[in-house]
Amino acid sequence: MTSAVKWLLIANGGMFVLQQVFPPLTALLGLVPWKVVHEAVLYQFVTYLFLHGGFFHLFFNMLMLWMFGRELEEQWGTRFFLKFYFLTGIGAGVTSFLVGPSATAVTIGASGAIMALLVAFALHAPDRLVYVWFLFPIKIKYLVMILIAVELLAVRNQSVDGVAHFAHLGGALIGYLYLKADWRLARIGQRFRDFTYERRVKKLRKKHAATRQVMDEVDRVLDRINEVGYEGLSREEKRILEEASELLSRKHNS
């Protein structure tokens, strides 16, 4: 048992017991979009992750956390694992909120974060076999595809089944994007510096190319002076010399 998974299991189990002892806790800590808008209870985007609607809701979420979370935590380290879990869980809640900001129904459960862990595991070990209902073997990548397809169909058909399908899809999408894209500030800063450097190099090259072109013209005009003298130059050739003189003067002063 890895550290983060162990404490998440304990926290979820403990909160479920408290829900049975003190039922109003669900309405207090569950995610209610209307309350977020009118009462600014932003903590609900975190607390709703630790509440569940029944024993089997809790059991299957915690089973998925135990099955797939342990290996991911070992692979990533506890810090990154927790960051991923809460980022996707909160993101799932935000997705559900954005879909219905005036909704008064309570959203609870870690399913959005669990969907993200399934997506992460499918990216980590796509051909790993899992057993559906402990009987039917299927590769994890296909299982995740099926689960997402079911969620999409439920959303498309506007299923009224009390399941936060948008939260599940939001968690899966945010998890995928987070793992596929590098969002670290240091890397973003480095990319910006590289972009700025490339622009400076291009600008300098363009400037040197223009200078070289002017100097080539000057060389041609100087050859003409040797042939016909300065007075024999055309107006265009004299203009080239004047521009070259101004250019060299600016470079000297800078």
C-alpha cells in the first residue's frame, strides 16, 4: 500500500462513516453549484471528492483507487500523484459546475479523479489486462475507451440517472491533457525565452543581410567612381553612398 492511496482510502472511508452519523454533512460539503455562486463556498470543489452516495459508490471508487493508484504513485512519486488526483478531481467539479451553474442538486464522489487515474493508467500500461467483474479480461486501454463512450452516450441522450457524467468526462479530459502537455512554469518560461531568442536572431540576420546588400551596392558605386569619378555618378548612385554613410554613422554611434 502506497502512502497517498492509503490515506485517501482512510479519508474517504472516514467521511462515509460521518455521512451516516450526520446526514446533513452531504449537503454541507457536497458540490452545489447554486451555493458556489450565491454563497461562495469554494471549498466544496475539494470536499465533494470525499463524499459518496452509498456503499457501492464508495466501494468501486476505492477499489479503482487501490487497483490503479498504487502503481501510478510508485511510478510518479507521492507528490505528483496527489497533485494529479486533486487537480483532476477539482477540475471534474469545475466542469460539472460550468455545465449547470444554477443547479441545486448535490454532486459528490471521487469518480472524476478516478476516471483520470484510469486514463493515466491506460497511458502508462495500455496493454495491461484487467478483469471486469473479476471474470472478463480486457486491456485497460479498451476498457477506458468503453467507459468514456458510455459517458458520452449518457450526455448525448441527456440521461437523468443522478450520475455526474460531465464531471467524469471533465476529469478524464483534464487528466489526459495534463499528462500529454507540459504545463510546468519553468518549461513554459524556457519556451518563451527560446521564442524570444529566435526572433532576435532572425531580426539580426535580416539586419545584417540588409547591411550586406547596401555594402555590395557601395562596392559597385566605388568601382564606378574609379571609372568615371564622383561627378560622373548618377543621382541613384550618389543616393546609395549617402545612405551607406548614414548607416555607418548610426552603427558607430550605437
